[in-house]
Amino acid sequence: MQAAACSLPPSYQDATTTQRHWQASYGSTPNEINPDAYRSVVDMMDQAMKRFADRPAMRCAGQTLSYADLDRLSRDFAAYLQSKLGVKKGDRVAVMTPNLLAFPIAFLGIIRAGAAQANVNPLYTPRELEHQLNDAGVETLVVFSGVTATVAEVVARTRLKTILTVGLGDGSGVALPSPPVDGRLTGAVAFTDALAEGAGLPFTPVDVDGDDLLFLQYTGGTTGLSKGAALSHRNLVANTEQFKAFMPSVLRPGEEVVVTAIPLYHIFALMVNFISYFSVGADNWLVPNPRDFDSFLDTLKKARPSIFIGVNTLYAGLVAHPRGKEVDWSNLRLAAGGGAAVIGAVSDKWRALTGTFIREGYGLSETSPILTFNPAAVNEFTGTTGLPMPSTDIKLLDDNGCEVGIGEAGEICARGPQVMSGYWQQPEANAAAFTADGYFRTGDIGIFDARGFLKIVDRKKDMVIVSGFNVYPNEIEAVATGCPGVAECACVGVPDEKTGEAVKLFVVRAANAALGETELLAHCREQLTAYKVPRIVRFVEALPKSTVGKILRRELRDVA
């Protein structure tokens, strides 16, 4: 049986999402950007290294590299890859390090050699690492010495030919005490030795254009094995240009100071903190371990950032820390949040601490990542992810593939120059990931308001159905977090004989709080319809999180 034809919902009146009704809220923002403003990310970064040669580019562990230093060192690494290892255009080189100076050197060297970078989480298990290296066809790996034991476990089952090990101070000229390299990796080469050898080797610039592969950015693998989103140079040039068009006042050439605490192997930090801000000559302070809050706060005090990008859990930790008030926040012009929903109560506390609210955006690895963002004209927390970026089309589809009306929930489907061409060598997954007319299915559920602001109500898979009613965990969590005594929380659906599913809430109490279940449920009942109120409350010491700070609801479902 054929599905019924989709008719235009009456709630649309004269505006539809496919007509970009959000552009009426753009103000002076252009409707379109040029995705070919630069021939490639190589071209964009090369221009920045020349223009801002004398300015500090990256700082870490008390060491600083200028744009000229990165130009020289990345050239040396590119020469080593080409001349010593035979790396060719299109080859994939994996990088598995925290936020260290070696990361930008390696990345710039890899792309100057014409290769693509496969970003690897340093905390991967051997199983996860083996899959990713083999899936990407990686023969060269740049890895932090502290996680080489994981590599040693799997190296014999991969195509790896060269392992380059990174210490904490590598690239700075200063040897800092670092974890030893696992003794099983007998043929590993020190990154500093590769740079030194590369300085004496020839380098031949490679012709790279917008269609060439830049990143294999692996998804979290919420079901089954993770997939590599194939991102091109044009994808990242486009997303950088979109961000600049939306937020010109916080991308002042040669003036911005960025503190990067979220990991560079994550697409959010990689595109915004690194590529976008590098292209305008920012001074970037890298934080290898934001869980060390005292060291992290010391960095914030020294840097006095104008730009800070984080996830909700990172902001929540900073506002709760007694030393947060020691930081001079007077230079802060942009605090941006993504990766997971930003809670309004956290933004309120952040504004009380810094004078700046958290400006939320939305995107995915598959979209380079930004699809929507709260534009410069917004001056307070909106509880939405903002407007679609220039040159971006978004439509919301129901389960029958029909476009829903304004104010109605549907799956967010996106098309634009920042959207990937597809998953790496996954034709079946690609067939399922895109609509017939070329929109990428995000798997997220959203609602547009009349002005074009997009609110994420949840992932399809996270939705709880109670007696036939849809319950979206983000809403429950936002309400519960507003209860005094709640540090953070997460909810999932659990089987229930009467209602099909019931809401179970996991709660971490704030320090020294004596919050009880009765008090918390009374708070929820004041703000939620009865079927949305959690049926079960469980107090826990901590919530499971990814390395980027996302709360892992799937682990909570396993526990529940």
C-alpha cells in the first residue's frame, strides 16, 4: 500500500520550513554564504598562518606556539609524512591525543600532505579503537604516550605501519615529563624525532580542493558499530563561513582569546574553537584535562578569554566551583553551548557569574557540525537552539515522511553545504540516512516556532511513551534541575504494566544538599502534567558521561 500524499498542514498558513521562514529573523545576516570562499581548509589555514605570523596561536602547559611556529612545524611534519612514510593524497592518518600542542601541528601537517584525518578518542577501549582504525583503513597513527597500551592491544589486528608517539610538551621545544610509551610498541617513533627529521626533508604542496576528504568523524555508535562521517574541505569551509556570517562581532581578526576545554577530536571544538578561530588569528589556550578543575581555573585566570565553548555539564561544574569567582570574566563576549541541551538554570547561574548567558546551538558530526545557532541579535537565553544557518534548509518530518506545521514536532532533516556526503563505505546506512530529496535525517525531534527558532525536544530513541502520550526527557530534566538541591539529572523510560512505560529519574544531589524524593516530586508536579511526572526517582553519586560530557542515557536504560 502506498503512503498517503502529504498535504500542507493548516498551521503553516503562508510560511513553510522549506521556504526558510526563519530568514525573517535574520536581520543583517546574509541569507547565503559562499561555500567556496576558500579552495580548501588548507588554503584558509595557510592564509591565517601568513597573516598572523607573529601572533600567539596555541598555548598549552605553559608553552606557546606562534602562527609562524605552526607554519614551520606543520610543514616539517607534512614533509615527514610525504618523504619518509609515503603518505599520499586521500590517505587517512589517525590522531589520538588530548588537547596538546601536537594536535594542531599534526592536523595541519596531515592536511598539507593532502591526507585526511581520522579523529580518535584517546579513551577508546581496544575494541572501539580496532574497529575505527580498520574501518578507516589507517596505516599511520599519532597517539599520546599515555594511551599507547590500548594501541599495543590491537596493533597486530590492524593495518598500522607507523605509530608516532606524543609527549606533553612535544612541538614546544620543551620536554615535559610524560607517561612512558608501552614497551610492546618497539617500533614506535617519537613525534619530536619525526619533526626533526622532517625539517631536513623536501615538501611538495598538494593540490587540494573542496571535494577532497578532510575528516573521518566517527559517530558515537549509539547502536552497533560507529560510522565515519565523511567530511570534505568544502563542508568545513562552509560551516566556518556560516558561523562568521551569524556571529561577526565575536570573530574579530587578531583579537579573540579562546579557552578550549572540550576535546579537539570532537567536531564541535574542532570546527569552532580550532578551525574558525584559527582562521581569524585567535590566541587559543588548550586545556588537556578539564576534569582537573584547579588547573583549568588557573588557565582561565591567565587567559581572561573572550570566547568560551562548552557543554552543559562543563558550565554546571564551573558555576558550582568556589573558585569560579576568581576568574576575570570581563572580556567574555561569547559563551556557546552544544553537544547536549543547555539547561536554563545553568545559563542563569553562568550569567550571574560572568555577565554573559550561554548561547546555544545544534549540530552533529554529520553536519560539520553547526545546523542552527542563536544569532548575535539574541541577548538572552532562549531555551532553543536558534535559527538555521545561512544556506541551510531544514524541514521537520512526521513518521510518514510528511512535513509538519510550525509548532508541531517532527524529525529534523537538513540539507546544506555543511552536510556530509555520506558515511565512509556504508551504502546501506547512507540509503537510510537521507530522504529521497537529499535531506539528512538527524534522528532528533524538533519544533519550529513562528520566528524560525528550533527547539530540540529529543532523540527519537529517547522518547518515552506513557499511556500513549509522548514524554521527552529533556523537558523533565530541565524542570527537575530547577529544583533546589539538584546538581544534575537524567531520565529514561522503563517498562510499566499499567502505562506501557514510566519515567525513571536519576538524580545527583548538589553538594551538602538534603533533598528527598518527596520534595523533588512535589516540585515536578508543580510544573509538569501528571503523566510526565517521574514515577521512580533514584539518587546516585554520578551520571555516566561520554568524554565530551554528554550524559549517556543508554547506560542508564541498561541500569534501569
